[in-house]
Amino acid sequence: MRSQPVPAYPAAGDTTSAVLAIGRPDFPNVLIDTLRRQADVGHCMVFALTRAGAARCLLDAGNIPIGGDLGAAYAGQFHESDPNRDALFEREGGAPIMLPAFAPRMYGARYRKIFFQDSGIVDKCATAIWTGDTCFYVNFYRLAAQGRFSALQRERLEAIAPAIAASVARHFQHTATPDRTLAGLFASCAPLAALTPREQEVCRRILAGFSSEAISKDLGVSLHSTLTYRKRAYERLGISSQSELFAIVLRLLACSLN
């Protein structure tokens, strides 16, 4: 089955916390919390696959007690019989993709028993992104107690897939803290680098979730000054909202993976 491209970098939605957790030890917990808020995801697993045939389980977070065993089994043997493998390996480059919709008949009997029947998984969605020779394969699962993903939940996962895939890849490729990651983007990447130092300080705090009042207090300036710096920064960037600012950062993060 062929993979389906997803729109590049849609509105940021509620993925801010996951992006800002890149490089932190609590990234897995922040990621699963974000996925639960967006689409009531029960479990998330991330695998790194290479064109040379290697596979590793990088992340196992959520409600499946035997998740670690499943990750080891997949990385050790079953990645070779994953029906999504062809869809993954026919694509390359930095564009995140959504994998074909889940259907139990896609999988062999032994695969179904181990990964779905024994674990209680009843539904999954998946996205992936290639960075060089490594594919970061991100899987979202629903358990029997939850039932299958609704149409709305699938739409939400498809909408945030580019941000989630890029965040996962960035996290496992780099160990820089989120603040340093953002600092690097503002220091060297257009259009953020074109902002004045004070405009950058304001924008970085906007991305971190500060209110205008909190930014004013943190920087020791008046609220009027904060609002002025924000207005000027948005004008320079050609945007009008926080979500558009966040979309710029997501695009730059994804581009830096290549």
C-alpha cells in the first residue's frame, strides 16, 4: 500500500508543550500527554529504522504494560514483516507522511496475536519522517477499553502529525535544551534572525507560553512596551498570531533535520 503525503506544517494546534520539551528527560511524558489531549491516544511507540536493515525502539509511553516487550520484539524481528514497511521505505526526504489506515487483515496471524490481541491494541495511526538514512516511525495506539479512534480523532492526529514527527526526530537527534534550540533558531535562521534582540526575547517567551503581563515582568519592561515589541515582531515576520509564529518555528525545526 502506498503512503499518503500530509499537508506541510498546518496550524500548530496544541503541540507547543511537546516541541518545547525537545531534548528534555521528560519528553516522552510530555509527548503522550499532548497526544492524549489531542486524540485520546492510549500509547505511543517510536522506532528508528535504517536502510541498512537495523531497527531500534526509541520510545515506549502510555498504558500498555507489555509495551517494552513489544518494542523489543518489533525491533528484533517483526519490523521486517510490518505491512507498512514498503510505504515507509519508498519515501525519503524531510516531508512527514501518514501511513495507510489500520486494518487487522494487513497483518499476519502471528503478528496480529502478539501486537494486537495479546496487548489489547484495537486501533493505530502512524506517521514517519526520514532524516538522512534513518526513518523515525511514530505509532499511536488505542486500547480495547477506549475503542477505535473516531473520525475526528484521526483528523486531529493527521493535522498534528508533521509537528509530532519533526519533534520526535529532533529530540532523538539532538540533546540541546529547548531554550538553546530556540536560541539557535533566533540567532541564525531567517526570518527570526531579522528581529531585534528585544523582539526575539518577547517572541521566545510567547513560544514558551508566557502571557503579555508575564513577559513584561520577566523582562522588566512595561506592558505597553511588550505589546509594542510583539506588534513590531509580527509585522517583520508577516504574521498576526501566536499560532503563525509557532508554525514558523516548526518549519525551521523540521528543515534543520535535513
